[in-house]
Amino acid sequence: MQQQLGLEGIPGKLVRVTPARLSTWAGCPRRYRMTYLDRPAPKRGGPWANATLGAVVHNALKAYFELRPEKRTPQRAEVLVHRHWKSDGFADADQAAEHRRRAQRWVHDYVAELPADFTPVAIERWVSAPVGEIIAEGRVDRVDERDGELVVVDYKTGRHGLRVDDAKNSLALGLYALAVRKTLRRPCNRVELHHLPTGTVAAWDHTAESLDGLRERAERLAGELQEATDALESASPGSSTVAETAFPVRTGPHCSWCDFRAHCTEGQQAAPDLRPWSLLGDG
């Protein structure tokens, strides 16, 4: 049709995606449908303590870097963790208090290692830019400047340490680097995962080739999810066949902590129930 109309040189509509959308689709298309498309949306499960902990640390660090430089101290960072603390998903008050103390220690030690005059280029910065056949967007935890180039920084609070390959192969970090380049109009090749529980950094310096590989991966996933979305939107109202075939379930250990576990028989059979605090670290 495009050739008949002389439109073969005009690109198709760019698909707008975030790393979270792509990750959800890659993990389980059924979960993607329930998260982003179903209306009314299915009821989600309750909060997870590890997610609460991560959100608190992110919010505390955001507030910390919003302070004037002279007011930034490790002790102030501890206060901010306490101020932003929530206990959603924890077993009881004692467990919540123990993990609040851990989070305060992590953040204290983390900022204590930063140079006294350190100020990020951006914190919690929303970026959105055309990248190949998609529009990549999302909120970057932090953007630093090193040796005249920008660096994408992502905080992690999970119970497991991180490897260089985690930074190298991260689709989210790669897309953020590409979007940061276009949004802030400066070179950006380095991406870093800062693991606060261990105080370690997993970093990778991307090349044009490695970023192209991540972009192509993102384009493939975006094409898949858009094709499935189009099929669902063009189907007859209430058609369950298209919903199931275009958005198949993909089971695995992740079914234990899926927000929509209560609505998925296959997921319940594939992985055991976990308590909301089961994914917390012990250290």
C-alpha cells in the first residue's frame, strides 16, 4: 500500500516505550496486558518490603542531592531515610525498624564516599527521545559528569551483588544513555549500577556497536508488544481468544512475586507463594 501511494520512504509511527514496559513484556506478556492494557485493571497484590526499601532509598537520595551542598552530610542523609521511611510489606514493626537502620547505614556510607564538592548534573531526570524506531523514555536516577562526558547512574538495593555484565547488558541503562545523549545534547557512554548494600559499583563503557545492539533489542521487543496491542485493540469486544494468544503467559520463578498472581492459575502452579518480606536481604 505504501508503495502504491508513494509513501515507501516514510517511516512508521514510533513506538513510545519505557524500560519498565519492555522488561514487563519480555518477562511475561500476560502480565504486560494486565499492567498496561486491561480496563478495568485487575486488582494487584499487596506491597513487597524489598520494593518499599528500594523506594525509600531512592527518595532519600533524591532529597539529599536537592539540598544545598553545604547542608549535605552523611548524618543528614540518615535523617532523610527516616523521614521518607514506610513500613509497607514488612512482617512487623521490629523487622521494619531493623531494615530502616540498614538503609540509614547504606546511605550514610554511600554519601560519605562522595567528593565534598560533588553535585550531579541531574537527579530523577525524565528523558524522552527518538532512538531508532522507538521513543525511549524514563526516569534516570542520576546523571553525573566525568571528564567532560555524562554518566548514567542507577541505584540498586537488592540482596545480591552486581557484576560488570549486569551493567553491560542492561537494556534500561543502554536506553537511558541514548536518551540522555539526545535530551542533554552531550556525549554519554558510561553506565553504572551503584549497589548500596555492598558499596560496590558495576560499570560499563558502551561503544557505538554495543549501544546499537541494545537499541535493536529494544526495537524488537517494542515491535512485538505493539503488534500484540494492535491485535487486541482490533479484536471484538470481550474476545478472550486474542487476549490469550497475543499475550501468552510466561511462567517461571518470577510468578511468586507477580502483582497479578491471584488472577493467573498457571503462575500459581509454576511457583510457590512468598511472603511480602521474603525478598529482603539478610545482611
